[in-house]
Amino acid sequence: MATPLQPALQVTGPGIRPWLLSSVPSKVLRIAATALRARTLAAAAATVLFAGCSALQQMPTAGPHTDTVLESLEVPSVAGAVQIVNVDAQVARTLVSKIRQSSFSETLGNQPERTQASLIGAGDTLDVTVWEAPPATLFGMGPIDPRSPSTVRSVTLPEQVVDRDGNIRVPFAGAIRALGRTPQDVQADIVRNLNGKANQPEALVRILRNGSSMVTVVGEVANSVRLPLTPGGERLLDALAAAGGVRQPVNKMTLQVTRGSDYSAMPLDAVIRDPRQNVRLQGGDVVTAIYQPLSFTALGATGKNEEIPFEAQGITLAQALARAGGMNDARSDPRGVFIFRFESPDALDWPLQPVKATPEGKVPVVYRVNLLNAESFFVMQSFRMQDRDVMYVSNAPAVELQKFLNLVFSITYPVLNTIQQFR
């Protein structure tokens, strides 16, 4: 009579004859069956492990780990096109010096002693009053000036608009040059031309309406305006206040001043903090308030993966990493903090030569920060983020191994349980 182990032996050992089983002791049969079962379990486990290894390349992941990033950039089709730069204090200082913006006080602060608003321009409206001492012979029909103790006669001319040629017309004095001159200069010319015609003439000229020295304020302001300048000299924030202020948060606004063919831009909060940047404006200036929501993208083993905005004043890598929720302690590789950026060709002395730029003239660069080096925490405080940077933190190699083992065990356990049912 066959034992319960005989079918297993017959299946696993097809060369064994059934009659041989009757001559084999039952203890030996049990040992042999146990060994065969062990071989079956080992073979099943090996098969699952082999399948898991083949699927390792297709495992889900947030991105490549540190060594993969560096190795992928050594591919012949990519090598030389993408620059890999390990960030240290010298690299951070060089980049800061390259991206430093010139201030308004440097580019717009050199004002002449005589402001443009105090000079007469084409389109300005002038008020001209002429006095003549008694006995008034030229302006004798004019009214007596009540402010004078004597019978001084005065006449106020109709409003004089400076024509395109830069002149005004004064009776008996003729054409008087006014363009680019002060009211005092025009007064002197009027008196000089009236000498010999009027008795001890005096003149007073003042700018009634400014039609030439105007500043235009546009952009993200409450009301776009054209602001006439006064001889006192309006400043940048005065023009912004006249337009009703900005419509967006101050720390996300950039002010751009266009003067002729040149322009300069600064963050609004920097202008507010530094009184030197609140420069005097000149006629023809255009002040543009720009809403500039700068942002970077955080990916990989960070607290959150998303596009994160930052202020126009700018932030450092340390601040950017903190705003992304820091590094995930269970996943991140401190050796693999990467910043992907398109730089200008003259930003650094690139390690790979010749430098290959994109059609837009930019150099693709991968900046790497190794946080296992304590000095890197100081470097992060001076490395400036730029708009549209991509910050990627790679997974640690042990994380990939853990995911692989989880995958293997999730497949192996059901198989082993199934085999165990046939024991």
C-alpha cells in the first residue's frame, strides 16, 4: 500500500518505479520528500527573485538617484553639452557677482543741479506779467498795482504756450526764446527787449502748467497716470503714490524705469527699504510696475513636489529647500541635491570645453550640492535661486533596495502560501 508521500516521489522523480517504494523505509521516504519540497520552494523563490530582478529597472520612482544622474550625463550624446558643477563657496560668490543688479542710485541717481522740471519745455504754459514805473508810457493803460506804494502800472499777458520752435510772443518785446531756459532767463530777455520802449520795465514769468516734463506710470497700479513734474522734483515713490499704489503684494512687484533707450529694474521692496533708490524722476520717464511671480519647481525626495513662488527680491537655496518642506528623512540622499538651470555662457569657467549652448544661447547646467559636507550649509545661504530653476533631491540607494524587497516579498508570500497548502 502506497504512503501519502509516494505520489510526490513519483511526480518529482519519474525514473523511480512504484515497486521500489515498497522496499524503502517510511522514515527515508519522509526525509526525501522534505528535501524535494525544499527544492521546490527554493526553485519557486529563485524564480520570483529572478523575475523581480528583471523588473527592477521598471520600478516606480520619483527620479534617478545620485549616481544615475552623474552617469547619465557621461553618455557620449550628452557629454560636453551639459555642465556638471559641484557648488562650493567660490562658485556661489561668482554666481552672485554675475547676477547682481545695478541699483537705481547707480543708473538713475546722477541728477543735474538744475532739475528738468525747472526748465521750460515745448507745450508749457507760462504766465507773464510786466510792470512799468510812472510815468508809464508803454503800459500806461494798465491797472495800478495795489501791492506797490506808488502808481506802478502792470499788465498780465494772456497765457503764453511755448510753441514747437521753443518761443513765446510778448508785445513790444517780440519773440522770446523759452525752450530749455529757466523763467528767470526769460524774464531777463523780456526786460532787455523792453528797455528803451517802456519806463523802467520789470517782468515776472512763471510756469503755469507743465506740458513737457511728464512722467508716465503704468502696469500693475490702481490708475495709470501722466504725472507733471514740479520744480521741487518728484521721486519714484511719489509717482507710484500718484497712481494709487500697486495692486499686488509689494514683495512680488518689480519697478522698471525707462529713460530714453535705457532702462533699469529693481524689486519694489528694495526701493522702499533703501531711500537712496527713491531717485528723482525726469521728464519722459516711464515707470512700469511689473507683477513678477518668480518660481522654482521642487521634485524628488522633498517634503512636497510642486511649483513654489518666491519674492522678486530673490531667495537662497537654503530658503528654497525649506519652502519645499525640507528633505524627506526616509528617502533623500544628502549627496544628491541638484539644481537644473540654463545659464549664460559667461556665468562661470565651465569644466567641459568647448561649451555647447542651446539655440537661445544658454548653457544647460546641473549644480550639485553634497550636504554630507557641513560647509555646504553655509554655501546654501549664498547660492541664489533663479526663476524657473528645477530643484531635485534624489532617493538614497537603500530606498530602491527597500522597494525592491517589498516588491519581491509581496509576490513571494502568496506563492509560498500556495505551495504550503500542498504539503
